[in-house]
Amino acid sequence: MELSDRVRRDPDPRDARSAFGTITPRGRSVAKRARQGRHDFLQHVFGEALDDRDLSDPARGMNRISASIS
């Protein structure tokens, strides 16, 4: 992922042996597109049973799905 410019390593100023993984602007863009694709897919499969809040919170969404098929 670092080679594809989705994340970068930032050195830990307190510990030279460590680094922090930081998402890059390109990585944020890729994640945003993937999240929207996931939302679109779930809405296609489950229709009106899920709203945007359900799609952002998988546990809430699964509870709504369970309630709608019981």
C-alpha cells in the first residue's frame, strides 16, 4: 500500500525503531470510493430495509435486517 501511495510511514519522534502508518490523500480517496461501493451494494441487496445510518454502522444494519426477516 505504501508503494501505491495509499499510506506512508511517518517516524515516531519518541522511538526511532517505530513508525506510524498514515493514510495519504490518495488512500482517503480510495477508501471513500470503496465505502460508497459497499453502501450501493448493500442498498441494492437489502433495499429499503437499510438507511444511510445503518450502512455506516454494520451492527445496527444487521439488527435491522434481522428484525425485518423475523
